[in-house]
Amino acid sequence: MYLLSNIEEILKETKEAFDNAPTGDYSAVERNGFAGNMLALSDNVPFMKYLISKGLKGKVQMIYADPPFLSDADYDATLKAGEGTSLKHLAYKDTWKNNEEEYLRFLCTCLWGMKELLSEEGTIWLHLDWHIVHYMKVIMDEIFGRGNFINEIIWQYKSGGSSSRHFARKHDTILLYGKSDKYYLNIPKEKSYNRDLKPYNFKNVTEYQDEYGWYTLVNMKDVWNIDMVGRTSSERTGYATQKPVKLLSLIVESASREGDICADFFCGSGTLPYVCGKNKRRFMAADSGMLATSMTRKRLLMDNLAYEYLVLENELAETINENPTVDVVFITDGATFDIELKKYRPNQTGFKLNKKDEDSINKLICSNPLALVDSWSIDTNYDGRVHKNQASFIRGKDMLQTKFSGKYTGNISIVVRDIFGGEAHWVSKG
């Protein structure tokens, strides 16, 4: 009963915590086209305060929140380097010193900011599982209003383990709330098969037939059977808790229209930004992990989807000082230039690897100096502030383009990203 009796205090103190939190001061450091899409390397509260300060209060149509689940576990990403090498690297921690209360205070602070950003017809989709969803239902009733509850959606899947001590846990829960009773929701249709798969022949009821039998189309139910991202799936990034495109596409298309702003402040490997880019929605996304934002940018670059990448001003110098280094061969005759990547040395300070993987990396760098490069891009007219991705090259099937030629304009910039989320910035000034 302790947590239930303490919820009123938690709500009050976390609202004050959000209101009094400092507003982040961000600089754009990279741009791929521009469609008003923002991706920030940041904790979510300062970024939400920043968005509010920029006039986005009450302007976000849909927020998808996929926070840590209070699972008391840490999660790895499986990273693929050159020569077929796979490595494990920490993606994020989901351990909490004071367990439930510390977690609730963390998430409540975020939810107050999300409520401010949502439009009057906006919706929030809070994605959790059995660990803490029961408490969060009570808290969501308090923050967004019990009358604004719309659905408890069950996402059912097949993957994962089982136990002889309990029934196999094969679903997550998504709590769906509106900002008000004016919320927008475009519920899609799904097949509902007739009993015995035979036609009913009811008057004014349209029936259809497929290879299984006869069915009608009805509004989609609140239990969604969608597979997790499989090990061999083309969309798999290696991020431990990556959510499938099909799941996020269903949410985005149901809760927003083309041109609407959608947000994800725990964006992980970037499924929501990717889905928004493919479906002509604007996105505001953030994650505190460099690995997460690097994977997100890679997914966006692979389909040439527009984004602006932001970093906190007070962390910009530190990020640059801790950059890995890259060696290049650069040749120009004053009119054209040729550039070639030769060697990349990662900054291993923040690596969370076992001894076996550390040995693998050291051997790999010796045999293949570019084996840890995941992607790189070039800006042939760098303005000294924002690197614009005019051409991007992404490793595919252990192949990476390492050379580029173009017209020489004076300032050439390249950004090289490694499989761990680190990156090196090289500039040639004319």
C-alpha cells in the first residue's frame, strides 16, 4: 500500500520538478535535408522544455512513450562490424536504486511535459508491460484524467522465453489517453471471419472472401497480434528492445494525419522517427544514448529521410573532445577534390565490452582499419556549424564505399560514425 498512499505526493513533486527544470540550450550539428524534424541527443525533460520554449506547447498531435519497463535488467545491442564480426554493447540500463518509487518519479516528471506538448485533440500511447503498468494506469488517470482514457491495447507476440513457474508472458500493454474528449483517432478496419467461414447473406452487410473463407470488415479490436522484429528481419538494427515498424505504423496512422507532429522521447533505435518520415509526419525525438541516436540517424539516412540532429550546447565541446579520430587522404587541384577514408580509431573510453569482444576489436582494427565504421557522410560546402549530409555511405553486407570525388568549394566536412555510436568529424578548410 505504500506506493498507492504516496502517489499524491509523487504527482505534486514531479509536477514541480518539471516546471522548475532548466530548459536545454541546443545546437544543430547535422542536417539531412530539412522538414522540421528534430532528433536530439538528450535526456527528455530538457528537450521537452526546449520544445515548449520554441512555441510547440499544445502543438504535438501524438506522443508514443516507450520508456524502460522497470525490469531490473540491462539491455545490450548486437553490433555488426566488418568481416562478419558481431559484438555486444550496452544499449541502456533499466535498474533503479529505490525501485518502484524512483522509477515512478522519473516517468511522472516526463509525463507532465508530454501533457503540455500535446494538442487538445492529441493522444499519448504509453507502452509498458506487467512490471509497472498497473501503477501507471492509476497515475495516467490522475495526470490525463480518468475520463480521457481511451483504450488498454494488448500487443501480443510470439517471441521470448517461457517458464515452468508462470504462464508464458507474451504481451505488452499500451495505455492510450486523449488530452481531452476532442481527441483524433482514425480506427482502421480488420477482417472478422464468419462462423464456419460461410457467408451470412445479411441485408446491407458487405461480405468478402479470401483463401480462408468469408469475412466482414469491422473496427480494429484492442488486441493486436504483431510479430516482434525477427532475428533475420531486414528492419532489425540489433537494438535489444526495438519495436516493429508494423506496430508503430498502426499507431502513427491511427493517431495523426499527414503533416502532423508526432513525438518520441525514448526513441531507442528510431522506429517512430523512421515511420513518421515514411508517412509524411513531422517528428520530435530524443534519446540520451549515443548508440540510440546513431542507429536512428542511420535508419533515416538509408531511406534519405529528413532530420536535424541537435546536441546540448554545454555538452558539445565535451562531445568533440571525446571524438574518435579518422585518417583520410585528401587531394585537390583547386577545382575538384578526391577524398578517401584510410583508418578509423574509436574512442574506447565508454565501451562496455567483455574481454573476448575487446580482443576481437583490437585484432579487427589491425587487420581492417575501417572495420568499425558503420556509415559516413560528406558536406562539400561546410558552413563551420552544421554538417549537411550531401552524400552518405552506409555499410552493407560488409561493403563500405570509402572514396568520394567532387567539386572543390573550399570547406569540406566529413562525419564518420562507428558501430558503437561514436563519430569523428574531419574538416578541410580552403
